[in-house]
Amino acid sequence: MELKEINAFIKKVELSGKKTMMPAGKGLKVGVDLGTAYIVIVVLDENNKPVAYEKRAAGVLRDGVVVDYIGAQRIVGELKASLEERIKCRLETCCIAMPPGTTGSIKTHLYVAEGAGFEVVRVLDEPTAANALFEISDGVIVDIGGGTTGLSVVKEGQVTYTADEATGGIHLTLVIAGSMGISFEEAEKLKMNSANHKRIFPAIEPVIKKMVTIVGRHIDKTETDVLYLCGGTCCMTGMEKVFEDHLDIPVIKPEKPFLITPIGIAMSCFEKEVS
């Protein structure tokens, strides 16, 4: 999908956060994204048209691992109930995704979704989920969330390699807090406001370079034509240029990159049942 089309689709999903859209057909696709900073649920109709989405700030995961099971289940349940009230129907099935390399936590993620009333029909890794929207045949998808930097190498439409290492948005917030002598909560609010990005960028650039190093360690730059960025941390203004400058690879970053993965999770909902 072309970047212009991706951005237009994301805008429709973002609008569905405030305005519920009428679904076509009877089937609904639900993607549950358990993130380190946010939990997001996206609902699409059977033709992948946006219906509604909800998100909630949450500190119930760390580096892709659930550390507060009860809190995670409660938030997912509340978001599910809110969406069901908006759509006026019950949401029964969903798809979930994991950071690459955290497969040992799959059961916990499953239990969170199931405890909130979902039947999980598919589990996949986050960068692969993102490709449901990107639709690339060759390239590297980098998903940078609150706790980790994950990536999938795609060749001829197939994922050939995945990796994930700790370093994400939380680490940026810690650096901001330390450099400015403010609390973690104040630093997080500062980071979330794009008007502050230019001011805080010099302090966090070394951490972004570490993310670049992680990606560079796992890819063959001579065989990589383009890099696609997604995940909430990629909302940081200018970070794509750091990737381009140090990897010497063209980088594509859509608008609202935090929505890419949950959208892709929802789009993948009916493709394959979980074992």
C-alpha cells in the first residue's frame, strides 16, 4: 500500500475513535494490542473498513511482558465494553500480537484477552502484524514501542527473520527525566507533546542511535532497500532521519505510527486460527 493510502486509512481509524462507523456485513475483526505504554483495541468490518477504536494509557506491561495481569485484564475488559456499547453488538473474537522474541509470554497475553471475554483466534508478532497494512514484499519493518525495538525482515512477501531487544519509549522518558531533573510522569507528558520534541531531541538522540544500532545489528544493509517505522515511539519528530543517516537506507514513517500495529492486528484477525 502506498504511503498516501496508508495515511488516509489511519486518519479514518483515528476518526473512529470519536465517531462509530457503520460496519458492512456481519463479521467484525478485532485487534487487541497490549503495549507497554498503551492498550489499544481496533475494530474493522469484514472488508477492513474502520468501525471504532479505543485506547487507554497503561503501565501493566514491561518490555512486552505482562507484569500486572489483573490490571491488564481490567483495562481490556473496560475497552471491550465501551466498544460494544458504541457498536451495539458483542465482540467475541480477536487477534493479538507479541513483540518478536517474547513467545514465552504468549499464554499470559492469551489469558488477559480471554479473561476479558474474547476468544483469541490468532497470535502473531507485532512487525508482521504491521505488514498487513504496509503490504510490502521486500524490506524491513521496525516496530518501536514503549519497551522494545522489534523488527521483521520481509523477502518476497514472506517474513524471513524477526528480532526484538529492550530499548523503547520508556528509555527515552527516563533520559528526559534525568536530564531535566523532573519526574517520570512529567517527562512522559513532555515527550507526548510534539511541540517539545525539538527541545528534548538532543538529550534523547543517543537512545535513538541505540535503537538504530539494534536494527543495524540484525539486518543486511546491502540487501535492504527500505525501512518502515511504526510503533508509538516513532511519533518522535525527526527520529526517522537518524535511522536514514546512520543506516544509509530510505525510511518510510506514516502519520500516527502508533496505530499501524493495532490496525494490522485487526486486519489479520480471520487469517489463521491460533494453535
